[in-house]
Amino acid sequence: MKKILLKNGSKEADTLVAVVMISLRGLFDSGGVGGALAVYELREKCKDPDHEIFGMLNEPLENLRLINSNGTVHSSIRNVVLSAVEGEGMDMTLGSPVAK
């Protein structure tokens, strides 16, 4: 298993990073209620474990296994999200989580 350095300084398995990014990109690009707003809520949860995800936005995140059913985020997923989501508030984009 090859590990890669992420922008937040952590090292994660390359396959895990790829799978999480596929899920994030699909969700971000899907539009609708479960789209970019769900990614925003996920990032907020990654920044603050006590953050309460708004409404039913936990559902698409749970379906993609980006959050656990108990509302927690695995540390590896948190590292990818915090390294990939750029910008503030809803003015966000998804970039590569990999450090240069």
C-alpha cells in the first residue's frame, strides 16, 4: 500500500484517497439537496466534530460512507476532506488533496 502526503500534512493510502475523492466529486457535482451543501456540511463536521449536520444531509454522506452512522468521521476521510475542499462557506471548490 502506497501512502501519499496530503496538504494537511497527513499521509494516507493512495487507494483510500482516490475512493474518497470519487465520492466527494460525485456528490459535489450532483447538485440538488445532497450535493455541494452536503460536502459543505461534511467539511464543517471535519473541522469541528461537534458540528451538527443540517437536516437530512447526513443521509447522502452515510450512503457514501463518508460519515459513520453515529455521525463521526473517520480520521483518514477527515484528512482527505480537509485537504481537498478549498474556499470558505459555500464559495468552495474541490481540488487535489495531494501536497505538492
